[in-house]
Amino acid sequence: MVNRDRHEIVIEILEKAKLGKVKTEIMRDVGLSYSQSKQYLGALLEKGLLEIDENRLIKTSKKGLEFLEKCGECILFKWNRQKRIA
């Protein structure tokens, strides 16, 4: 597995949670341990980037979707990802 920085992990969590998933699905899909998922999901819920819906699924909030959109526009973020692929 490739080393990822926390920004990449956050973006991956937000991407995977767009349609709504339970915590264990997000842990598995993103490749996080229990303690890592507790830390990241807690912080993202606290910041309002994730929300828990009426079915107890974790979903990317409107604020989280806006964050993903802005990250997609960021030149430095794109450059950093291309550098790792090459």
C-alpha cells in the first residue's frame, strides 16, 4: 500500500461516503484501522463534512461535497497526485 497523507485519506473518505455507508464499509474501502477510522470520522463529523442520516449511514454532507469540489480545482493537489503516480 502506498503511503498517503491525511489530506488524501480525508478526500478518499468523503468520496466513498457520497452515497452513504456504514462505518465498517468506510474502514474497509479506505483501508483504515479502527482507531484511525474513529479519529478521522469523528473529526469529519465534528467539522460538518460528514453527517449521519436517518438510516444511520455516514454520508458526505453538502459542505463535504463543496470541499471535494474545491480540492478538485486545486492545482497543488493535482500536481502532488501526479508526482506520486509518475
